[in-house]
Amino acid sequence: MLVSIIVLTPCGAAFGQQSPAEGARLHYTIIGFTVPEMPQVERYTLQIADGTYIDDRNFNNHIIKTVTSKTNTIMGRVPGWGKSYTWRVTCTGHLLPVVKSAMCHFSTISSAAVDTGNYRLRILKQAARYSHAFVFCDKSRTLYDIKGNAVWYLPVLPGEVGEQSDIRDLKVSGFGTITFANNNSAYEVDYNGNLLWETPVPQQLNNGRPAEYHHELTRLSTGNYMVLSNEYVPWKWNITPGGDSLWQLLPAVTVQNKPIGLPGPASPVMCFGTVMEFDAAGNVVWSWKSSEYFRQISPVRPGNLHKYLATHENSFFFDEQKQVLWVSFKNLSQVMKVQYPAGNVTAVYGNMTDSIMPQNALFCHQHAVKTSKQGYLYLFNNNICHAAASPSAVMLAEPSDNHSEMKKIWEYAYPYKGDYTERRKKAGSAGGNVIELAGGELFVSMCEPYGNVVIVNQQKQLLWDAVLEKKNADEKKWEVESSYRFSIIPTEGNLEHLVFGRKIVDN
């Protein structure tokens, strides 16, 4: 007969390395607890107490959570920010003594990002189907549960990310990591905030200028990284005998030649974009330059000159299965279809003229281009070519010949009440995101200056609705706060993979 013996061990001693480490200060409230795997253990039981304790009696009187697991990794959640906690794990099995770790300790660190007196994600409609989802918010650098509770925030990365950094494209990767862009660089971090990868800065990537990475960083299934970068190309103004404005790309910088009366500043270079693919060591393994495409189709292009000061690539999507890259050009109101790795542009959709876009245009100043499981193209339509138009999520079908225009097959515009025209004129309109979910529903975050983020089904029924708000301390009231993008972690299982840094099969 086996006698049950309780073995008390110092925190991290008999169990070896444990997580979180003794005295850890955490920027998250959903925590991955880990102890080394032990032979013949059938159950690992995690207990968490609210407060700091070193003896059994006080610890047992303040236990707030108990979680059991068949493995040595357990995900647990604590209720508050800026608080201290005590935890331990008990290992049991019918062929071995009971083994308990001693009490171990950690605390959660509060921040303006998760201060409910500063930011809040106010829920307007509770979720049913995706009730265990989580959403990243660029503006507050925060991960929220679907009920609006902050559970994680991006910590300060000295010299890279500060409290006031303008974060873009904060999202989970398929490798159980987090990627984002900030201040002309792009980064990958783990759940603990450790920097894993960042874009290189060699000047030769940008015609002698420091590299500028922006808008979007995606980690591919190969482990490589794909990111947008600026490219500055020499150009000059020209005037035709008929008085039309033209621009011309040049092989080298020339003297400025800005005709009188044309809009925009004089400049010896024009800003184009490059989609770059890096390996883990930061080596360029593939790239596609939009400037080379424009050189090929027409070195001189007529029309509304000022809008070509920057074509402004603002998103891309790489369909790895079909080996197709989609690139969005905001200022052109176009999306391009590029064959990978050849780099050939096989289709261009959107505005193909230089005139004012018609009211029935498929999209205008779009963002967040992607393809659906059914092969449709979908995107967020900022729709700012006409002041009174509403932004929307749009789904489009390609023509069979790749040369005709796309067909709009679905569109959803949030039913805002009141007139946002003046607000859009004052604040501009940028950002927005659309992500297809497992059941065909769409996760949609509105562009600036709106603040809503929703889940909507194909019947255009709202399944979840929330709005980001920030407290106006001077006027003591909550105001709608725009976020460049939201993204979603659709299941608690996917979150667990992020917490423990595991690959996510269905991201």
C-alpha cells in the first residue's frame, strides 16, 4: 500500500524552472503557468491566492482560483491589475507521493493602456457565437476579451516602443507570437513582451535613405516575414503642349521642375512602396517594387498630378496556397494582383481613371485587402471620395478574364445615426480592418474617425458590437476613440497557443 506523502519544495527548486518566475511583474492577467513535467503525474492542480503569502493557512484562506490539468502547462486568469498574487502547483498520481511546490509570487503591472478610467471597450451587443474570442486594439496597445476586459498590453520596449507609440497592425501570428509596426520599423514579440525579431535598417534597401517599414507585418507559414516598405524614386514634372500635367520617373535625381500652378510641393522623388520578404536572419529573400510596375506600363502618366505624390500602399495579403500577392494602393483606389514569385501584375481593380470617382465605385481609399475561403476578395472601403458616403466592408468576385471589373456581391455599412460628414472632414479617414471568421462571419473594425468594432454575419446581422472610448479628463466625459485597426483571436484555444508560444494551426 502506497503511503501519501506531501513533499514541500522551495519555489522553483524541486520542480526546476517554473513560470512565471518568482517575483515576476506581468503585463497580462491571463497567465501561462508551467512546471517541468514529472513522471507518473496524472494531475497537476494550480491554485492562485489573492495577495502575498508564505504559509498554508493564509494561502488556503485566500484561494481565488483552482485549475486542474493533465499536463504541466496550465492557463489561469487573475481578476485585477496592480495586484499581488501567490500560486502553487500540486502534482498527484496513484503511484507516487503528493508533491507540492512552495508558494510562489507574482504581481500584475497596471498601465494607462488598461486603466479603465482612461480607455474602455464598451460593449453594445454581447457576443454569443464567438463568446470566447479576444481582440487586439492598435490604439490602446491592448488585448481585450470579448466582454471588453483588458487582459494584456504591449509593454514598453526601450528604444523601440513607448507609452505613446502609434502602433499599427497588432495581431497574433501563426507561430504563437505577436507582430506589429511602429515608427518605420516592424517587430515580433512573444506574449511576455520579449523582442524576437525586427526589420533590418540597411540604407541600400531605400535608395540611400534609412529603411521605412509601415502598415503591415505578416509572418508566413514558412517562417519568413513579409512587410511593406517605402521606396523613393526620382521623378520630375512635365507639361504637355495641351497643358495637361504629367509625371515622369527618372533613372537618377534631376533638378526640380515644378510647373507654376500645380498642386503639391516640389520634390525630386516620389514615394512608392515595396513588399519585402525577409528570412529570420533579416536577409531579403524576395521583393516586389510598385515603381518597376509603373515604369513598365507607362513612364509618363497624365492626369490629376497631385495624387501621385505617393501611391500609398497601405496593405497587402499573401495567399500562400495560390501563390498570389494582393496589394492595396490607397491614393489610387486600386488593388493589384501579383503572381509570386515572378512578380507579374496579372490584374488591376478599382479606379482606372484620373477623374473624380463615381458614387457607385466599388471602393475608394480602401484598406485591409484579403481573400476569403471561397476565393472572393474582401476589404475595408474607407469610401471618402464623396463626403456623405459611409465606410463599409465589401466582398468582391473577380471576373473570369481578370481584365473586366470586379462584381460587388456583399457589403456592410455600420448603421451610424447622425451626420459624420464634418467629423470625417476634420479628422480624415484611415485604417479599418476586415477578417473572415470560421463560420463565414466577418470581423470588422471601423476606420478613423469611427470607433466601432463588430462581428457581422452574411445576413448583415450584428453578432457583436463594441466601441472604443477614451476619457476626456478635462470635460469628465467619455468620447469615441478611433483605432487604426482591431484584430481578433477567435478562440480560447488560439489564445492558449499564444500564451505558451505554440504554433496556431487555424489562425
